[in-house]
Amino acid sequence: MNNSKTFQTIAWIATGFTLFVIVVGAWVRLTDAGLGCPDWPGCYGKITWPQAEEHIAQANEVWGHIREVESGKAFREMFHRYIASGLGLLIAALAVLAWIRRRQPDQPVVLPFVLLGLVMFQGALGMWTVTLLLKPAIVTAHLIGGMSTFALLLWLSLKVTPRQHPPTLPARAQHGAVVAVLLLVVIQILLGGWVSTNYAAMACTGFPSCNGQWWPAMDFGEGFRIWRGIGVDYEGGVLDPAARAAIHMTHRIWAVVVVAGFIWLLARLWR
């Protein structure tokens, strides 16, 4: 296998693996396992999670004042860390291959190194997610970083894969509209992350109304306050119902904007 084919194969493997890491990250989030290990990069001072009863007892004796061991959550958190580290190695391999092939005219060089920097920053965000006790701004940034890693890897994979039918000129003319709608989607993902990290998903019961009201009491200032200082444990959320409702309703309203954007884009493409 030549270096070009090797690079292409690793790029596609890394793209698929990134999607797997994102899904596992969502699993960690939805099962409240983000603080399954209160330290980083280890877990209760070990490279794996405590499993035997005696090890759990020892960990609780040392770490119990912070968080007692829940083996299932600790496993999920460490599994996520391990596979994310594996992804980092794949991206590092892409960067090395890109540098080796840097004189080839068809070889992207900048993008693999951008990805390497991004995945290293993702590792730092993963650490801060734990050490800053699930601070919403950090966890949301971690989510966006994961999505960005996937998007850039997909772009890289498509870039190095030969295509029989390149984009036509009419399609290129719509790039501005596509980018505009893509920006709407990115904002919606960001808002969705903010809903999740502030535990606001259940702030509104019922749809399309919120708790039986079309415009409930909402506190946008508190809901979208980015930084609240150090030492606050955000597991379960710290906002009052009005602030959570503000976040939830903003996410709903922006979903309407996204749908309108897609309708507008489809109308342009149809012409």
C-alpha cells in the first residue's frame, strides 16, 4: 500500500472512530458519568477504575470526601478517555504522514496539523471538564470541539479521496447559502449543548407550549451567564427554573429558524 492510500485509509478510519467517540461521550453525559472519576488522567489515582471491593474501599477512603466510587460510571468515563486517546494517536499518524508527503502536490499538510492541535486542545478540555466540575462553558466547548474534529476529518477524508464527479459550477454558486444555513445549524448545536450542560432539557414540559404557557417566566441573563467562578459543582445543574426555561425556549425558537433556513436553501437549490 502506498503512502497516499495509507493516508486516505487512516483518514476515513479516524473519521468513523471520531463519530464513535462522540457517541460514547454522549453516553457518558446522558448517564451522568462525567465525574465518574474525580481526578485526571487517572481514576481514583489508578490508570484504570477501581473494580475489586478492596480497591473500591481504598478509593473511597482517600477520595470519598469528593466523590465515592460508582463502578459503572467510572468505567464509562475511563472508556471514553481511552478511546479518545486512541483517536489522538490516529490523528498524530495523519500529521506524521502529511509531513512525510509534504512535497506531494495532492497532499494536505496544514489541515492534519490543525486537527492535531485541535485534538490536543480537546484533551485539555476533557481534563477541565473533570477538574472544573462540569462547568457548562467547558463541557459545551468540549462538545463543539468533538463536532469540529469530526467535520474537519470528514473534510480531510473527502479531500484526499479521488472523485469521478467533482462539484458542478451551479452547485458552487450556492456555497454562500449553504454556509449560511450551516452556521444556523452550528448555533443550534451550541444551544443544544448549553441545554444539556445546564440540565435544562426538562425545564419545559409539553410542546409547543412550556409548562402550559406560551411565554413562561424566563431569566435570560442567568440562563446565558457564561462564567460563575471556580469550585461550583454543576452536576445536576445550579440554575433556577426561570433560567433553565430561558435556555430551553431559546433552543426551541432557534430550531424554527433552522427549519426556515433549510426551506429557504431548498427553494434556492430548486430554482
